[in-house]
Amino acid sequence: MIALSKSPSGQSSLPALVVRAGENATRRFFEFFTANIRNPNTRAAYAQAVSQFLAWCAKNGLNELAHIGPIHVAAYIESHPGSAPTVKQHLAAIRMLFDYWVIGQVLPANPAASVRGPKYTAKRGKTPVLSAQEARTLLDSIETDTLIGLRDRALIGLMCYTFSRVSATIGMRVEDYYQNGKRWWIRLHEKGGKRHEVPAHHNAESYLDAYIQAAGIAGINKEFIFRAFDRTRAFTQRPMTRIDVFRMIKRRAQKAGLPLTTCCHTFRATGITAYLENGGTIENAQTIAAHESPRTTKLYDRTSDAITLDEVERILI
């Protein structure tokens, strides 16, 4: 079960607005997060958004779900201090939850249906990107005489060469790195339950082979590939978490003298940019990255950054 807040005793507690709406509202509330939303990251983000909205309602004297109207949702959205993408995500979470209540006959209408969020169009992503040379510097800086080093190099290399998300990378099991004919392939389980398969770049293949052999996990198909180490630096069967990877990347980037802004998503953007700089097409990059739209792939394309700076320097004043 999902808990949006905790009581002093540590037990799960529901927002009072939901409890007062009755058993059906409570059941639909839990179903919305547990059965309707399958992606754990989306679930956590939507839970936070809904929690904040219901707390705002209670603070402003709205004690019944039925009393919440479009004007209240609009007031919350207008007063939200977050960025435009954050506000749009909050509105989407509120709208979807109320839709779920309407379908379950908890409420007659969705008060968020007519509320419009802020306009936001991004033509260039904000993800920090490394140059191909910087990425190579990072990979070469990782020691290869320890199992931790081999693991970290394989993980970072895999994200660069497959454009994979960190969640898909750490979710890989040994059977997801497999041979088909003369080539080795990488199977990624992306958002929305999509299974995505990419041929292994020769560098990614080399990194994975070295790590898997050293870890002694070859042939143990159901085991996670990228496992965590405990505080004694002993190899465990627990898969790495996104936080584990984030901290590792920060540590490795600092050691290699790279920007402190380097993060998990950096390598997805770095791989796409390096691919396009070497003559790759947006269409093929979209396929490798498993993006639904080429517009999403374009957000990761930083090939024009240097050109833009050169042009700006033409302004001779």
C-alpha cells in the first residue's frame, strides 16, 4: 500500500479528505496508486503531488472532496512555486486521480478537467552532457583491478552505448545480455513495460564480459547484473538502486575532474550527442533510445552548442 504521510506511530495514514469521503473513495484512492500506476517513479511523483494538493485544500478550509471545484484547483496551480514542468505534472496527477474517482462513482465530475496548466515548450534539454573526450576520460579513469571498478565501468559504458535510462540499466539480469548469432545483444526493460533490444557496442561488450567474469555470475540468468556492495565492500545479491548509481557517478566524476553536474541521465544525452556528431540520424537515435517521438530525442542533441557559441562571438562590439 502507498502511504502519502505517516502518523506519529509510523503507521500509514490517509488524508482526512479521503477518509471522510467514505470507503469507496478510500479504496479507489489506493487502487489509483497501486493498480492504475505501474511505474514506481511515476507513482512516487504523483503521490507527492496529490499529497501536497490535498494538504493545501485542508489548509484552505476545504473539508470535503465534493467541495473542491475548478476554481480551487486553478488557485492551487496558480500559487504553485514549482517550475512549469513540475506544475504540469502536479495538475496531471490531480486530474487523473479525480478521473479515477469519477469513474468509480465517488464524485459526479472532475474539478480539474477544465483547468489549464502553464504553457511550456522545450527545444533543448537541460541534462548536462559530456563531450566524447570527457566520457572517455571518465571511463579510462576507473580502476579495473577491483570488482567495484569493473562494475562501475560496465554500468557507465552501457548507459553511454545503449542510451539507456538508469532504471532500465540496473534492472538488467544476466539473461538480458545474450548472444544471438555472432553478436551479443542487450535487452532493456524500459518505461511502460516496453522490452527494448539493442546490439552490444564492442566496448560495452568488452566491459560487460570483464565484469561478469570477475563477478562469477555468468550463466546465472535470473540474477541481477549490477549488484550493490555492502559496507564491508562485500559483493551482495541486492541490485543497485538509482541512489547508489547517482552517488557512484558523482564520486567518479569528481575523481576524473569532470563537472559536478554530471548525473545518471548525463550518459544518455552524451551517447546520443556523440552518435549524432559522427553522422548518426535522429530517426535511428530515436530507435536506439526507445523514444516515442523524435522531438524527445532532439532534446538530447547538443551538436549545435559549439556552433552557437562561435556565432555569438561574431558580435564584435
